[in-house]
Amino acid sequence: MPALDSDIGAASRDVVTAQWSDSAIAARYPSARDGLISPAEGYFDAIADAQTVLNARATLIGTEGRRFAVAAADIVWPSISTATPSFGLIDAEQAVNGTLIATQIELDLDAETTSIGLYGTAGMA
């Protein structure tokens, strides 16, 4: 939350740093974030707020997921009014068998095809 104009002391408060790291992920992907080890910046009035956001971010980043591009030779029109679209993907060659979340859906009505971007961790072999 940004400081209010009436909060003149916001610029002079001490800085507190909250951090999270995973040495296994850093060792596996040493060039992630362009090889930089500097922290991602964020500004909060309370360290508890910063740690809450950091823990949520770590939950997303700390779990290794994979992305897939899937082409369907038909129109797939998912219902997004009831839930987040997800699709089952089975591919022995890619060692995946599970339900993944759709991150991108492109319908080509002229060619009657659908391109779907999938992301997930469940069912990874």
C-alpha cells in the first residue's frame, strides 16, 4: 500500500527485508533471472504483509512446473463461467499424465482449430 501524502515519515522509515530462497532450484537453474541474485523488490508498510506476499510467491515459484503447447484439430470452446479452464494431458514422450491449467486459449474459427497453452505440476512422471 503506498504511503499517503499525510504520512511524511514513510520516506525515513528503516528498511526491512523479507526473503525466501530455494537452493535446489537455484542450483538447477543457475541462469534464472538473468543470473542475478538480487531480490525482487516490493514495498509494504508492515513486514508481516511483505512476508505473506513473499510466501505466496514462493509457493508459485518454488514448485517446478512445466508448460506445454497443445494443438487440437477441432474447436474446443471451454466454459469459463463455472471454473478455471483445465485440461487433461497424457503424453508418454514428455512424461506427463495429469490435469493442467489453461494459460492461453486461441480459437481459429476459419481453420477450425484450437491452440491451448497449459501449465502445471500434477501428474508429472
